[in-house]
Amino acid sequence: MRRWRGGFACLLVTASSDRSKWILPKGSLEQGETPVLGAQREIEEEAGVKSLPVMHLGVWERSGRVESYHLFRYVADCAWAERGLRDRRWVPLDEAGSIVPRKLRKVLDAARASLSES
């Protein structure tokens, strides 16, 4: 997330398997990584963005997998390992729910609720 036009914007990337599908940067942990460090690495690799962790948003089970989601604050652009494989775009948080798959909307709702409390 980052502050944008009087509110917040969410960084979305295209799925590696379908560039018409917009998702949140995500991925699997490498050996020895904590969820926060893994998420930071995935944000850099998939979107070319340095970020700082803000808070844990929650854990959801989906398709038999447990997924942990964290809110990060934009710091700066950086080298982008998956440039050319994915597109990225900043979207107002209030609009992002209409772009991402339905299963990710609860994550955006949690982010919105957390940001409104701070």
C-alpha cells in the first residue's frame, strides 16, 4: 500500500499464468524464510518494489492451503526480476476489489479496515 490521492493505493500484478488476471504479489516461502521476509522478497521479485511490513492481516485457508497475508508500505522501486513476465499497477484501494479475484477481496477488506483504524 501507499498513500495516493487522499487515500490509499494497492499494488497489483498480473498472474504469471494469465496476464489478464490481476492479483496481489504472493508466493511460497524459501527454506528458512519467515512469512514476512518471504512476502517482502516476492513483492520485490514480482513487482519491483521495496517495502516495509506494517501489520499481519490474517490467515485464510484456501484449497487446502493456509495462506498468511501481510500489509506492507511502499518504500521505493527496485530491480524487478519478473519484469516482462508480469505487469504491475497501483489501484485505489476502494477499486481494487472489483479487479482482483473474489477470493482476494477479504484480504483487501482487512487492509481497508486496518488502515481506517490507524
